[in-house]
Amino acid sequence: MSILAVGSVAFDDITSPAGSVKNVLGGSATYFSLAASYFTEVRIVAVVGDDFTAEHENILKKRGVDTRGIEHASGNSFHWGGHYTENLNEAKTDYTHLNVFERFQPRIPAEYQDTQFLFLGNIHPNLQAAVRLELDKVRLTGGDTMNYWINGTRPELLETLKLVNVLLINDTEAKMLAGDSNLPRAARKVLAMGPQALVIKHGEYGATIFFREGAFGIGTHPFRAPALPIEEVKDPTGAGDSFAGGFMGYLASQSELNREVLKRALFYAGVMGSFAVERFGTERLQSLTREEIEGRFQLFRELSHLE
Amino acid sequence: MSILAVGSVAFDDITSPAGSVKNVLGGSATYFSLAASYFTEVRIVAVVGDDFTAEHENILKKRGVDTRGIEHASGNSFHWGGHYTENLNEAKTDYTHLNVFERFQPRIPAEYQDTQFLFLGNIHPNLQAAVRLELDKVRLTGGDTMNYWINGTRPELLETLKLVNVLLINDTEAKMLAGDSNLPRAARKVLAMGPQALVIKHGEYGATIFFREGAFGIGTHPFRAPALPIEEVKDPTGAGDSFAGGFMGYLASQSELNREVLKRALFYAGVMGSFAVERFGTERLQSLTREEIEGRFQLFRELSHLE
């Protein structure tokens, strides 16, 4: 089943202890699409400017991504500059030029109307909701958000959360959204806001999925996929979006959503996130093989597997 | 096989968002001993003052702990006061009265000379080394340390690490000891200092064990035991010592040290640490049942278990 990603396509300037790059293709929808493309067919809805050339589009097309939903507007694309210090867990933003993204109104091509799997990247919750409501064949909606929307547009976000089946956020975001510093309690509170499942990302420690009572008919026990620590982290940009791409891409590739499928999806999510950080930008995600992905999946599985 | 714990026995005054207690029995050797007592026989070497009564000793004796190694000195016992704010991950120390602990010189009773499993709690590295060198039948030495010794007595600590088979420390300590903010690289550097295995504790995210090439003849792949997040964390004091008690206690109870035994030990470590935080002080560790321990072990195992 193909999956539709809505979000940003951007150019990034990134500095980390491992080096520096300028004008590399980035954005939440880009990372998500490339990661998901190893599991299923991917469609993308985003807006770009005049600086987005055929060469950039080819990065997506080479992975089979359907780019008909990319709107070309006059001006420059979203441009982000940031850096990481020795502690690679946190990005420091140097500048954010929204450019054409500032007036982004997602337009769904007619060919995408049969979309059954949808991922709402980190954009204004009202835009997320509008996209979801425009598509009437959706079976599963995944969503992301961030502190900016949690604090700045809380009422709108709470409305959108009623439309999201699986919310994927990190520890800080979950605790902020719930107003509770205890993780499992925070999870319970977020699930009460609408989502049937909540994936909380723990960075290098992996991720945990919490389920609402009765969700997917699979019980309420949480599940954790550990991540193998990576020795060479070059650039954490896009790790969370690549994680979401692995998760949603694997789900969309399966005929049934049961507990075992969701567990495996969480492992594939960690796998794709861990590949993303090994090179600057999307470089590593452009040329993976299914063998490499399966190899790391087995490593992650062995990491915590008791006989 | 019995295990000998060397460390502190103390009285603690603790305040957390869940409440406040005064003069509760604590100290690294106390938490370690109680946790380990569910797996094997435990001996303890520590020093206490006049305020340590038969009632306090009975807390240990009831769990079968051999207290003949507790030295009674004139004065007050080690007394620690601290508090936790909403973020329960970090203790803020209000006061530390070393009292009789200031001149602690571990004395090993003759009856303990056959000790084969040893745990060196968080004390001056010179004292840790002296204890280890006094015992010539030891098969496995576990050790703890902290920022205070890493920064203040680094040369002494490096000597002691050559005598320690398994070092158990947290992320911050491992990175500080190695001078490297990348966890797996830090682990490699610490293992080069002497230990055959390094257990890095990640708090609520569990723990990872890293192995030196050739250690225990079990390969170098790391292993992670995830911890189930606990909804009601009342008091994190002693979680790390209880973790170590579960780990070393389980190892001492086994006839062979192979990879599967070390993996299970890491799970039992997380189990005992998670019980410890559910009540103030050692309360929860005083009256557990083997059934409760096995039940949580299964929960933790299920948490990340893929078919």
C-alpha cells in the first residue's frame, strides 16, 4: 500500500563536530520519503522554490518517490541552518528562512485521493487536520509535532490529535504535551487526547510504543525497540523523520496491523533513524540496500533478545 | 556462591515530590545487599556509628545478610540529605556528614577469606584496591565509582580499574571517565583501562553491557536490557546500588558465566533497580517475593522481545 507524506522539503546548512555541509536537500518530508521508500511506494505533498532543481527531484525519483504532489512556487525553498556541538543530541538553530514554506497550503493531487496510509509531518496542526479531512479513504494516520505547536497552537493541536492514529514524538515533547514529567503517565495522558498509539522516541536509547486500551485489539502493554549506539554519528538532522519513515513505511507494506507488525515497525524505525545519522543530510538514505537494512534489524533484535 | 559487598551503610533524609522521610537506612552496601539477597548469600563490610541499632541490623539479617563484617565505631553513621525535584533523574545533595565513614578502613573478617564474588561499592579507589588485593580466591570483581573519584583521584582509580572485572557506572560517568561523549566509543576506551565488561546504566531506559575482545569467551557484541518505565517513582535513591545487587547477585548464583547468564543478570539488575524506586528508602527491597521478581523479569523480557 502506498503512503502519502506531507511536510517540508528544504535546504539545510549543517555543522557538526564531523564537518560542515551547505545547501543539502533536507526537510521532514524528504527524510521521511527516502526512509519509507525501502518498504513501500511513497507519495509526497510539499512546496519548493526555484532553487529546487531537477537534480534535487531526482534524489527522490531515484528511490521511486511519486513527486507529483510537490508544488513549485516562486521564491526560495525553506532554508535551515543549524549546528551540533560535542553532545550531538540537540540541534542549535542558526537561522530559519521559511521562504515559500511560509504560505504552504497542502494541495492533494487527484491521483492521491485513494491514499490509505498518511503521514502528517511537523507543520501547523490546522494544515495537518485539513489534509486528513480531505482524504476519505485513509486507514491509518501517523503524525508528528513539536514544542512550537504544543506551546503556540495547543487548542488547534488537540483538535488534530483526534484525527491521528499514531503520534510519533520525543520524550521532551510527550512530557510537555501531557504536562507530566513521568513518561508512562505522560503517555497515558496523550493517548487520552485521541491517538490509539503513541511512539515516544528516546534518541540513542530507542523508542517505546504505548497503546490505548482496545487500540488495534492488541492489548495495552507497551513495547520498546532499543537502538544500537552508533560510533560514528556525523549528523543527527532528520533522524526523527527517517525513524517515522521506517515505521510508517513498514506498516504500509503489511497486509495486517497486529501487535507483531507494530513491534517490527518500531525496530525498522530505529534502523532507518540509525542509518540517517551516519552521513550528512540524506546521503546514507539514498543508497541503502535491503540487505543492509535487514542486517541492522537483526543486530537490533539481538541487542535485547533473551532466549 | 556468596558475594561480599564493601561500601557504605548510612542514614538518609530524602525529599521527593512523593513525600519526605528522615533517618531511613541507606548506603550503597545496604541497597546492594538487600537486592542481591534474593539471589544468593550476601556478606557485608562497612562501618556504622552508635546510631545504628539492632533494629537496623535486623533489616539486613531478616534477608539473611551476614553482618559480621559491619564494624561499629564511636560517633554517628554516614548521614546524607538530599532531594529530588519533578525530574526525578537527578539527586540534589543538601548535606553529607561522613562521620565514622570518613576514616573507613575496610576490615575483612577471617570468615570472609573464601570470597569468590566481590562488589566494590562507591568508595575511594585505594580502599577498593586494598580490599581486592586482600582476598585471593576472588573469581569476579564488580565495581562502582563516581564523578568525585573520576575527577579527584584519577591515577588511583586507573590502578583500581585493572583489578575490576565488571565496572558498573552511568552514562555521564562513562563519558567523563573516557573523555568521549559518544557512548560506544567511551565504552571501548573504558574497557581498554582494564575491565572485561562495562555496564552502562541509562536510568529509565535500561542499561547496556559492553565486552572487551575475548572477555568471558563470549564475543564483543553489546547487550541491552530495557527497563519498563515505572508510573510511580517515589524515591530514586539507591536505584544504582540495587541494580548492581541484582546483577552481581544473579551472577554469583550461577555455576557458569556465559553470555546468556550475563544477559539475564542485566535484566535482573533492571528489575531490582525498578523495585527500589517504588518506595522510599529500602522499603520495597525488604519484602519482595521471588514471584514478584520473576513476574517483572518476564515483563521486561516481553518489552523488547520479537518473535
